[in-house]
Amino acid sequence: MNEALFFFAGPIAVLTALGVVVLRNPFYAVLSLVVHLLSLSLLFLLLYAPFLAVIQVMVYVGAVMVLYVFVNAYVGGADDAGGGPGRPLRWLAGLISIGVAATFGIALLGSGLTAIDSDGAEVGADFGSPGQIGELLLTKFLLPFELASFLLLVAAVGAVVLARRRGGTLPGETRMIAALDLLAPTGTGSMREGIGAINPVPGAVNTKLPSGTRPDGGTASGGTASRDGGEDR
Amino acid sequence: MDIGWYLAVSAIVFAIGAAGVITRRNPLLVLLCLELMLGASSLALLAFAKMHGNLDGHVFALVVIVVAAAEVAVGLGIVVALYRNKVAVDVDELRELHG
Amino acid sequence: MSPTAAGWIVLALPLFGALALGLGFRLWRGPVAGIIGTATIGGSFLFSVLALIGLQGKDEQHRQIASSLWDYAKVGGVDVRMEILVDPLSVTMLLVVTGVSTLIHLYSMAYMRGDEGYSRFFAYLNFFVFSMLLLVLAGNFVLLIVGWAFVGAASYMLVSFWYRRTTATSAGIKAFVINVVGDIGLVLGAILLLSKTGTVDFLDTFAVAKETFGEGGTASTGSLTAGLLLIMVGAFAKSAQLPLHTWLPDAMEGPTPVSSLIHAATMVTAGVYLIARLHPLFQLSETAMAVGACIGLATLLVAGTIGLTQTDLKRVIAYSTMSQIGYMIMGVSAGAYVAGMFHLATHAFFKALLFMAAGSLIAAMAGEQSLDKMGGFRRAMPFTFAAFVIGGLALAGIPPFSGFFSKDEILAVLAEEGGWHWILVVGGYVGAFLTAVYTWRMIFRAFWGPPVPEAKELEEGHLHHADVHRNPGTGEIEDTDVGFPGPEHHIAERALPMRIAMGGLAVLAVLGGLLGIPKVLTPLEHFLEPTFADVAHPAHPGTGLILGGMAVGTLLGLAGIYVAYLIWARPLERGEPATAISAGWQQRFAPIHKLFVNKWWFDELIDLLIVRPTRAIGRLSHDAFERLVVGGALMGGATGATRGASALVRRAQSGFLRSYAAVVLSGLVVVLVVVLVAS
């Protein structure tokens, strides 16, 4: 039974992982990842980790992947253009990944861990149950647990800060003015200012390229990597 | 089922994810490939936990999921900000820090 | 008041004056700076007199009093204290320095009145007097060296006083550099002595000198001689003796009161004072004494011959100063300490007087210093003329003027010592003849003959002022702002302070001989006795020797004046132009004249032996070592390596996120491979 499930889920996990990397359309890649994560959770179950399998499905497939789909739809889901200046990287990537897999494999085979060739330790029925993990989290791993919660808080705040609109307004947008904003020039503190599109810093070196060599704005699919590609968009 | 098989799957998926991080230019896809690598490491952790009959690995895997969630939140926030400010959503275009 | 307390106050007053003038130079308007400067130095003189009186009140065995305020440094068993030594020798020097300085300050109050740097001048002058007094009062080698170096610095500042004159600044640099050569000699000599005696204190050094360097002592006489020779290098540089004399004539670029005070009366006699101060050591080394005496003789002859041919008024007097200091060095080196100090004092009087008179004459010529352009000033400037005559007679050694007694006393003591000292005596008399000739050549050329236009103008009651101010040496055009001489000139006939100062010095120049008329009136010798009591074989010349020497000296002086009169005054009175006269004599003695007028080629010799090799080494090290090794290999190599390495590393910082990821993963692979291979 175990073997059957493993040889069902394992190859699917590998194939869908390949799909994530190979598929051009980000939407398909996300879908592929969803399948991959589902099969991964099946593998988790086989490893007597029911709690984590559930968490995996709930957090990843349920929340994270939905977020990916949302963002993908928002950003536009343009096909990932291959090539560009990183074309040699494609070959390099293959080499590196093969190298990683090979070295890991050799490490596993030659590790001398006899238990690898076994089913592992005999464990009870409640191995990996929420109760046991919860007990560990509140005793032995209390500090990592709290740090993880703090990390989540920071990430949440960071995400809000990154994604919200500050000061600057988009063209055609009406601006809401706070009392202190009157003291600052328009767009102060916005990311547009940060990339030099507005309120140029006095004395800063103007790094804009001559207009002829600038890749046309917006699509940014050009092959030339201009060092100030994002400056005046 | 031998633990070694799970570890093999983990290693292959990790390698595929690594290749994806190097080749993809869309930051969204780069993040996806990072999820692959994180998932692979979770699998390895759980496999070793089973091997030793010790639940510590489960806690680590949980932390990995937390880290992944945080990374997604920040990473996607950056992607949205890039898009909102009309900067190309392409990791190759984001090279202001080159030497 | 105790002599040491008076000594400290003598030191403090000029320091206070220098600080007040230097720091508050914007505050002092009009003649206030001059009054402050003169008053502080005058106060110093009064306290010097108090020190003298205090010293007279003690019995003769206790007239060498050291006083220290605090420990200057106490390191390695050597105790350096802030210490002054008040004894008859230093008090004599104090009186000469402060007395002459007071009169010269008074003179400068009027003479420098038109200069833009009036306050600065007095600040420098007060600083100089402080340094000189520190040198004189120093109770150990360390303070002596401090004062010695301060004096050199003050001399530099004052020679370069007109700092926009390039000739003045280069003369200042020359003076300073040569003085520093001497300073180094002095420091090395002091260190050498310190290493043998273990003390820097003068009295302690003298006390242990005999045990240390004498027969059966811990150190050889050779080391003492070496130390003394090094110290003499310092003395010769400061006192402008051969071959370190070339700075003194150039130092005449400074204002005339400076030449008068520093480069005639006080600073240049520091070498004489030093040898007299250290006489207990010199007594132990025959060689050092002989070297000093020979150098003194050579200097007095060389300077005298050069003085015959110079046409710059101040330079003639400067060479005369060198020559007279040669007498003093010869005297104190050969054991005629009292006579040497006596000549130092009288020389300070009449040479300062001559310089003051020269300053007055130069002012009447509106800054012109060439003798060729002067003449016939007798009627126009009677007071200056009188001062010149008194100074000239004293310098030429005509009785009863002061120079007569002091110079003849040196030569008489030398003659009494006998032996090879007779060479010195003969040379000294030759020098005396030369002195009379060049002194009176100067006076005849300036005051005899038909009056030059400037003199005529002055006779009509109008002081000549040049339309365009020029550097007297090079003829460059100058303005009269700060850094150049002022627009106004002041002559003794019209400025009371100058007349008072010159009158005072003239009286001293006439009556200075009363300090030491042999066998009749010897207050100076009696006063200095406690200091020189330890001299082993003091030479007291017999009456016959004294009278004979006096007769020879007088005859030679008169002969010199007569020769000068024959050569210069008579033809000038007949109306022959001065330049024609000198051209005639130059042709008659062409080779000798060439030697003299080129100053025996000492400047060229130093240039050839020291300056050029140094410059060649410098150029070599600059071209070869600095440019190729340091600049090329070391610096260029370092910057090149850094630049190359950074260019290499820069390329790695492409800014491509994906290549970074590739590098990280490659690193992972490499680490894994290494771990696998190792296990």
C-alpha cells in the first residue's frame, strides 16, 4: 500500500516540479505547483506526518497559492520571456541542478546511514499528531515558536508597507492630503521618488541614458539590460 | 518504504527548484521555484524525523512553512509594488546595485 | 632684591612685552607698541642693574648663584630644571644686552615709525631680547639650547621682516639654515658631554669636569675635545666665523636696527659668551682652544680684507663685525676671557652706534645703501657724521676710545702667553690696520668730497624721498605697504629718540674703555674674577708688553686712517669721482681685488661642496628613487593591484539576481563535493 502510494505521489511531485520550472505561462506554473504541493502532502502522510500534511494543504494550497493566482492576475501574467542576457545561465542551471542532485544522491547513498535503507523507527499511532507537536512547540521549541510568530508579524507589516500607496499619486489620481504632507514636496517618500522619477535629488549624478538607447518604457521585455531601466517609468 | 526514496525525491525536487531560480526571469516564477526548494527541504526533514522516530523534524518543517508564508507575503508585496510603480517585473531589470 | 629674583624678572619682562605686542598687535595704535617694547626692555635693564647690585652685596666666593623654578624634565637620572645661573659673567652680558637693546628700541621707535609692520617689529624685537636673555641666563645646557634656537628663530623673523622682498626672505632662510647647522653641532656636543658627565647643569658639569676628563678620569680627553669642537660649530655659526659666516652679510637685508642689535651687538656675540661660559671645559682641552683661536684669527683677516672692497654700506660694517668677533673668539679661545668679554661690551657699543649712524645715512639716501652713490654728507648730517667718527675711531682702536683698550688687551694677553700665540698677535695687528683702513674708507667715501644731490637737498632743509621705492640690492620696484619698508624715512638730525640712543651709545663708545684700563682702572676684571677664578694660569701681561702693544696698536690705527685718507679723502676733496678712484686701485691690485670682492669665494665654495652635492643627491633620489621606486613600483603597484583586483571583483557584481543565485548554488555544489571527497 505504502509503496503504491509513494510511486503514485513521488513521480507526480517530480513531474509537476519540472512543470513549474518549464512552463512558460505563470498561471500554469502556479497550477502545477498546486498539484506538486498536494502530492507532497501525500508524501508527508506516508511519513507519518498527518498534521503537517494538513497544514501544507491549508497554508500552501489554500492560502499561498490563492495569493499567487491573485497577484498573477493583477500583474498581468505575461509569459516569462526566456533568453536575454542570462541565456548561458540556462545551461549553467542544468549543470548546477544536476550537480546538486548528483551530490545529494552520492551523499545519501554513501552516507553510511543504515537506517536509510529501512522503514525508519517504529512509531506509535499518535506520531506527528497535533497534540504531540503542540506539546513540543510549547516546551522544547518555545523560543523558535515565538520567533516564528514574530517573523510572521514582521512579514505582514512589511507586505502592507510594500504594497500600500504612499504620498505620490498615480497620474490622474486625486490626492488625499494630510496636515504634515503640506510641508513636504509632492511625492516625498514614495517609491517613485526612490527610483528617481520625481523630486530628483540635488547634486545626484544623472544616470539616464541618452534617449536613443533607452528601451521603450512599460513592457521592459527588451534584450538590453539598461542599468537605469526603471528610472523614468 | 525505505526512507532513502523520500530523500531521493527531495533531492531531485530541490535541484529542479534551484534550476528554476536560475533560469526564470519573472519574479513570480522565481518565488514559485523557491517554494519548490522549501517543500523539498520540508520533505527531507520529515523523512529524517521518521527515520529517527523523533518529532523535532516536524517542528522544523512547521517553521519552514512559516518562513515560506512570510517570504510569499514580502515577495508578492514587492512584485505588486514593482508593478504599481511601472517598473518592469523582471529580475534582470532590477540591477541598480551592480558594481 | 636677590640677584636671582632680579634675573627672573629680567627674563619675564621681554617675554611679557613680546606676548602683549604679538597677541594684541591690532590694539596698539601709533607709537604705543614702541613705547611698550622700549619700556619692557628698559625695565629689564633696571632689573639687571639690581642683579648687579645684589651680586656686589655678596662675598666673592658666593657670586655664582643658580636658581630653579621647577623641574623641566627628570628622565633617566638626568635632572633638567628650569634654571638660571646668575654670576658676574651672565650679569655682565645681561647689562650689555639689555642696555644696548633699550637704546636700540628707542632708536627704532623713530626709525621704524613709517613702517606698516610697526607692532610686529617690536614684538619680534622683544622676542629676540627674551631669547637672548634666556640664552645668557640659562643654568644648564637644555635651556641654553632653547635660548640658542629661539635667538636663531628671532633672527630669521627679523631678517625676513620685509617679507615681500625676495632677497630678504632668502637671506632669512640662509641665516636660519646655517644657524640650524650650528644648533645641531651644539646639541650633539651637549649630548656628548652629558653622556660623559651625566649632568646638564653648568655648575655640576664644571665641578665634575676635572675628575671626568682630567688625568685618570673616567672619560678620555678626546671625547671632551670632540664635544667642545661640536659646541664650537654652534658658536661659530651663531658668531659668523669661518666657514659658517656667509649668512651675516646677507642678513643685512633686515631693517637697520636689527643689524645693529642682533647682527652686531648681541646675538652674534653669543658664541663668544658660550666659550667664556664653558671656559672650565675649554681649559681642559688644548686642542679645542687652539682651533678656536685659529678660526678667530682666520675670520678676522678674511673679513677685514673683504671689508676693504665692499661698496654696500651695511655690508662693510657687517664684515667689520665678523672681523671684530674674530678678535673676541681668538681671545676667549686663547684664555683671554676678561679681555674677550671686555671687547664684546665695547664692540657692542661702538658697532651698534655705527649701524645706527649708517641707518640714519641710509634714510637720508631714501633707502640707498651703495657707497658709490654717497658722498659729502658732512655738512648735511653733522650729528650722524659725529657718530660715525666716534664709532670709527673706536673701531680703529685710537686712544682713548673704548675699542683701543679692549682690543689691545686681547692682544697683550695673547702676547704674554707667548709661543705660537705670537702668530695670533701679529695677525691681530694686521687686522687692526685693515680695520682702520676699511672703516675710514667708508667714512671718507660717505662724508668727504662734493655733496651728492641727496646731501644738497638735505642741506636745503628737505629730506630726500625717492619717487619710486626700489630694493637697494636688485633695483626691483616696491610699494610701501606691509612687507616692504615704509614710505617715510627718519634721520638722527630730525628724530629725538634716535639722537638720544645714538648719543648714549656714543658716550659709551668713548668712555667704555674705563671698564678696563690695564693696571690703572680694572673694574670689569675685578667684577668677573669670581667666574674666572678657576682658570689655571691666568695671563697678566707686564707693563712693558702693555705699553708696547698700545703704541703699536695706536700707530697701526693711525696709519690705517692715514692710508685711507691718502687713497680716498684727498682725491675726493680734489673732486675726483669715487668710482674712478676705486677703479684705479682695482686695476692696480686686480688679482687680490678679485679675491676680496668675491668674498674669497666662500659662497661659491659652500655651493660647490655642500649645496650642489646635496641637490644632486636630492635630484637623484627624486628622479630615481622617489619617482621610480616609490611612485612607480610601490604606489603605482599598489594602486594598480587594487584597481585590477577591484575590476575583477566588479565584474562579479553584475546586478543579475539570477547569476548570484547560480553562484550560491555552485558554491553549494562545490562545498558538497569537498565534503564528499573529504569523507
